[in-house]
Amino acid sequence: MFVYEKKLQYPVNIRRPNPALAKIIMSQYGGPDGELGASLRYLSQRYTAPYPEIKAVLTDIGTEELGHLEMVGTILYQLTKGVSAKELKEAGLDQYFVDHTAGIYPAAASGTPYTAAALQVKGDLLADLHEDLAAEQKARVTYDNILRFCDDPDVIDPIRFLREREIVHYQRFGEALRVATDKLDSRNFYAFNPEFDPPKARSN
Amino acid sequence: MNEREKMLRQLSAVGFSAHDLQMYLDTHPNDTSAAKALEEYEREEGRLREEYEQRFGPLTAGCEGSRWAWIADPWPWNNGRD
């Protein structure tokens, strides 16, 4: 189960609104490499994960991603708080405004609503861990790209924190992959799928 | 930064250290020095959490006698501009 803590993982306090920045940071809320997708990917992959270390890593990282989703939502809220419809239009958010006013809706920077089509649960340990490693790198690049457009230290600081966490998660998934291959058939990692094949069907 | 924000920042820093170590231990369960450091951070976090909650209200729902303090502003996404 999950229990809510009434605090952010890392503080966000943006003093100056900037709807143009919100328009691009939005992608980390509901975009293809965003925090919602990250969370759903790991928290869904874990059910068929075969080894205790892997279940723990997927659960703990998937949970932290929910905290990141809240941080990104907070950044978007504070960047658009008190902004007029005219200013939103000037920032290119008039179409967003028509559908959501100043509410925080999960969509990509391009406007495409959040879709689980950008994530995968393959049910195969090696395939899923490689997906997770790639996902962390893609999220890291998205934050790097966002930082190219940021000149407000109030925004740069929490975005840098989130970027750094992608690198730490990548490290943990790399270790999870090592744990996994240590337990597989060293002559052929693909000899069986430990998430699906029953132990008696395995060659060793 | 007011007193509440200062204390929350301190609590979050210690809590983050504990969280990061705990996740490291998922893949390094035999690392006893990391496990020991985690225990120390957890103890410190518990102490700071108790002090924070006494002064500024609950961080989780369902604490005895705290229903008004639980719903009270500020929520985590609120800042001085709300």
C-alpha cells in the first residue's frame, strides 16, 4: 500500500511565473519519458520480477518516481500561478487553456495526452531491465534539454535534482542487471525466462 | 525562509540520505557499513520528524487529534505566492 507524506522530496519555491517554461517542463509530468510513465513502468514490471533484489529496486524507484511526479506538478503549478489568459496565449498555452484552464493535466510538451503506449512491460527480466536503463537515460536527456531553456535559479535547482536522480536510478538498474545475470545460465543468458518458465523447465 | 521551511529542509535532507542509502542496499545487502550509516540517518530522521510534527502539524494522515492540522495549508505545492 501507499501512504502520503505531506512534503516534497526536494523543495520547490518558484517566485516568478513563467508559462513558456511550464509549456516544456510539462513533458516530464505526462510526456513519453516523464515521471508518470516511469512510475507506472516500474510499479507494473515488479509483479512478475523473479528475484528479491529486483522486486525491491522496482518498488523503491517506482515509488520515488511518484514523488518526482509531485515535484514536477508543483513546478508547473507555481510557474503558471496567477498568469492571465492573455499571457498564457503569448506563451503558446491558449489551446491548453481552453481544455484545462490553469489545471495541471498529464500531457507531453507537444500536447499529446499521457499515454502508456510510451512504456513497456515485456515480462522478460533482461528486456525489462534494459528498457528501464534506457528510460532513465531518456529522462536524463529530457531534463538536460529543459535546462537549456532555464535561466531562473528557482527552476534550475529542482530540475537539476531530478536530473541527478535519473543517473542514480540508472546506476541501481545497472546493478540489478548484474544481480540478474549472476543468477541466470552463465553459458546462455537467454536459455530461459525466469519471469515465465517454471524452474523444472530450466536446463540447469 | 521561515522556521517551518528551515526545519522541513533539514528533515528532508536527512530523510533523503536515508532513502538513497536504503535504495543502494537493495542491490548491496551485504554492505554492513552502509547499513550502519542508514541506521544513524533513520534515527536522526525520526527525531527531526517528531520535532517537526509537534511544532508544525502531521506529515501523514491519521495521527490522533490532528484532523484540523492535517487539512491545514500549506500543502506541499503551495508557496508564499498562494
